[in-house]
Amino acid sequence: MADKDLHEELRRQRDEIASQKKEIIYSFEYASLIQSALLPPENLINRLLPDNFILYLPKDIISGDFYWAYRMGANILFTAADCTGHGVPGALMSILGISFLNEIMTEKCQLKANRILNQLREKIMKALHQTGEGCESKDGMDIALCIFNPQTLELQYSGANNPLYLIRNNLLEEIKPDKMPIGISGIMEQSFTNHNLQLEPGDMIYAFSDGFADQFGGPLGKKFKYKPFKQLLLDIHKKPLQDQKTHLVSTFQNWKGKLDQVDDILILGVRI
């Protein structure tokens, strides 16, 4: 092949790759619009939880983390969830999670956080045809689900691998989750635990995915980890909620530096 013909062929291939890349990015951006439409809008969150922030930083254009909120009678339900993977697989799982939570609410289920997680797991396993046999998909999600009554300040929490942090009087209490996911796992499925908390005015509640603590960075390129994450929340928990969010974003960016973001980031903060 002559040099001119080779040059033309290389140019054609470059143009074709650039065109394909443009179409893929457009598809991702359109998918992001669909995913964003399924998330509860900011004005709804602010009506249900007036003093809140949501730090939501997808690794890719679309995310495997999702948040959800719903009012049922006097109670407000909210979640922070982390689906298997990120990008397209995680986003598909997040759409399943949001859709099934909305479906469970229409079924007039008993308003217990653990029972909602039990039903969500059943629906996810059925949708993915998970039976525990063979080499089937192990996809699922980790989630912290809360049911809050603003009149009585009672809060129910149930968690699948995702804990809940409560800060009161400058002390952080970790309410531990059950060590099993929403989906098939290596252990026999058991009912999730329902934790009942009596909150007090001024309490701070944090629900989150593992993306922040698992981010590599700092001078040695290591994970941020949970102990520093807890201390960070203790250091900022008295600040206004939007200031907390700003501080978390700047801390994350400074820690990450020039390294790639390794996972989706989600932190939901609520002041009682």
C-alpha cells in the first residue's frame, strides 16, 4: 500500500473511531438523563428532609449508587444504596432498585425497614433469576434504609452491608448492618435486622456508599479508609449542611489528587 493510501486509511479509521466514541458518549449522557429522572428531585428531598445534603459523584457518566426518598403517612423513608459495579451494570441495577422500592410502597407493606429490605431482596433475586445454584449472576446491592417519623423523632434503620452513622454530643455511633447484600449471597438468607432509634433534636445522621472510604490518594496512594472518614464527619458535623458537603468534596478532591476516581461516591446527611 502506497504511503498516501496508508495515510488515508489511517485517517478513515481515526474518524470512524472518533464517530463511534461520540455516539457512545451521547448514549451515556442520554442514559444519565433517564437515571437522573428516576432519582427523587431536590425539591422533594428538601420538603421531606428540610436540613439535608446529598453528595453524589458518579465515577462515570452514569452511576451504580442511588438515593431514594418517599413519604408514607407521617413517615419519611430514605436510602443510600450501592449497586454491584458502576457505569452501565451499576446503573441498570440502580434502576431496578428504585423501581422495586416504589413498587413495594404501592403494595401497602408493613412499615418496617427490615421487611422492606426482605421484599426488595426477594424481588431482586426473582428478577435476576438467582437461585443459589450454578454460575448465575451474583449482582445485587448494599443499602441503608431509614424510616423516620418527624413527629415522634423515632427512626427505624435496616442495612445490607451499609451502616448508619449517628453523631450526638460529639460522639459517633455506628449502627451496624447485616453482613449480607440485597441479592444472592454465600450464606443462607435470613431476615434483615430492624434497629429502632430514638433521635434527639440536633442529631446528625449519615448514610453512604463505600466510594469515599475506598478512594486511593494521599502522599502514599492508599485508601482513605473508614476511621479517617468517621473523624472527618465528626470534625464537620456542626457546620451547616451545605458547608459540610463543600468540605467533603474538597477533602475528596485533595485526597484523590491526580489519581482516577475508583468508584461512585454517595453520602446523605440529615440533621434532625
